[in-house]
Amino acid sequence: MLTFIRWLAVTGILAGSLSANSVLSCSYNGGPFVSTGCRSLATFSFTESLDWANAYGSADRNDPNQYAIFDTSNGPWISNPTGNGITVGASFGPGNIGNTSLARYDNFEMVLEGSQWQFALLDGYATYNLSFAKFGAGDNLLTTNNGSGPLELTFSQGISGAMFRVSTPTSGDTVATIAAYAVDHPTLLDTPIMTYTVQATNASGPCYTLFQSPPVPCDQAPYIGVQGGNGNIRSIVITTPDTAGLMIDTLYLDEYVSTGVPEPGTFSIIGAVAVGTMLLRCRYRFGAAKA
């Protein structure tokens, strides 16, 4: 197991150095699709990230302290807090029909035992939710558990942006839209603050090379995200046309940071102090001139 973890660390570093952006085109706020200027991690400004294993725990269905599969019938799946104290509530979004189950999956199928690669499900991982999707090797995923979605993420405080990688189970191109809202749990009648849509070539479906010895990650899932919400984003909704559901990788957050601009009441106080100081200076100068 330790050898496997070391292998994941190495392949993770190598995958990070490769271009994982297979986006053919993207569209901002319903505008025309363009092939340049699409979002990437390198151009996204974020203050912290949230790994789904840290947020919701293990992908082991038999772990008594975790929930590898979560029933949202009674409310969202609330994450552990981020380093800055934000919690994320995961649930199904507006337009969902009958789906209630979200799940944690780990993206690997083989483990290294000594010098031999073994199938993970036959070597200690029979109770784990494992996937072979087009993310990095060993990536921790949040999924709609084969439900069609949409997936909704609600934040405990307003944020300015969020981004992650997205893919779907059915083979072919990834087509996905993220919509940002200024309200918690938006309905179909609510208008989003902004939207962003991606179309990525061959970025969905199985990654069979994760079954090789050694396994090779496909690492083709595109980044999708919104930014520039000025602390007004309270929830995001991710939709795809794939009825088999969707899965997302690590969440990157652009949290709202005050610019320090005083509120109107503060401006009044500052103005009064400035006027008083000016009057005192004038009085002092007049008195000195008189003397």
C-alpha cells in the first residue's frame, strides 16, 4: 500500500506537468463558443482548495466513520470546513428528477504489491468505490453516483469563484455548464449571475489504460469554473447532457476578500474628522497671523 501511495504521488506530479486541458471550445454567459481564452488552473486565481477526501472522507463503503455514499433526501451533504472555515453542501440541483444519491469515488484500478501490479478490487479494495475515469491517477472524486444530475454546491458564505475538473461516464466529448447563483438552493426560476460552458474532445467515458501494468492515467477531464462574483456567489449548479451522471475533481475556491473600502457611514466619520482638522488648522494660522 505504501508503494502504491508513492506511485500515486509520482504520477500526480507528472500529470500536473502535462497539459490536461482538452477543451475544444468554451462559452461565457451564453455567448459564442471560442477556442481561446478558456479557463485553466494556471489562469484561475484561488485562495484555497478542497479535496473531496478531506471534505467527505474515504471512498470505502464499509468505513463506519465515513459516508462513501450519501442520501440527500433529508438535506445536502455538508463537507468538513476548509482551512478558511467554509463548508460546502452537495446536493442535486433544480430540475433533478428522482436522484438522491451522491458518492465519493477514487480514480484507480490497480495497486502495486512488491514488483507486481494487482487489481485493486482483488487486493484489499473490494469495498471501495473505484472509478477509471479520465482524471489523474488516484484522484478523489465527488459524483452523482450514476444519477443524471444536475449537481449543486452551496457555500456557507459568499465566494467570488470556483473551479474544478469535470467528466461524465459515457464515452465521447465532455459537454458541461456551470451556473453561479446569488442564492442558496436556486430554483428553475432563478437567474444565474454568470454561466460558463465547455466542450472537450474525448474527455468523458472510461480510461482503460488505468488497468495496464503499470497503469497510465488519461488525465483529459477539462477545467470548468466561474470567477468575478465579488463575494456574491452562494451556490453553483453543474449540468451535463449525460444521463449517466457526472463527476468532479478537487474544488478550487476564490474566496471573497474585502478591499478595505469604507462603508458610507465610515465615509461620513472620515469626512467630519477631515473638516474638523481643517478648521483647527485655519484657526491656528489666523491666530498666528494676528499675533
